[in-house]
Amino acid sequence: MLVNSKMPSHQIIDATGLACPLPLLKLKQALHSMAAGEQVVLIASDVNSLTDIKRFCEIAGHSLEIISQENQLFEFLIQKKNS
């Protein structure tokens, strides 16, 4: 299920139409300006984002909360690691 008005407010990155690694680069930029524990939603249409975002979160220590797919859009909820 994609983000809707019932979910708490998050920073949202719309990376639809962008090929990897651009969704990942946009995520890295957003995380750099966020405080520990804050969350960001990334919406991407590139199927490679599934593996790229998951692997990046594993390596960097960020929590990947939700992965959903709807109409060829992938949604990720990432929580920045606590320092």
C-alpha cells in the first residue's frame, strides 16, 4: 500500500522514472540532512531499486521498514540509523 493521508508525515522522495543509481543517490542525500531516527519514504519505479535500497540499508545500518509494490511503483520506508 502506498503512502496515504492516514500515515504519519514523512519526508517523501519521488524517484519515479529515474533509473538506478539515481533513486539511491536521492535517498543518500535525504538521509544526510536528517536526524537519527527520522524516516523517509522513497517511491521508485526502477525494479533494480529493490535490491539496491535493501543492500544499502543493510550496509549503512538504516532500518528498512516497509517495501510495497503497487502498479509498478516500489515504496520503501527507511529509518535513519541511530548514531
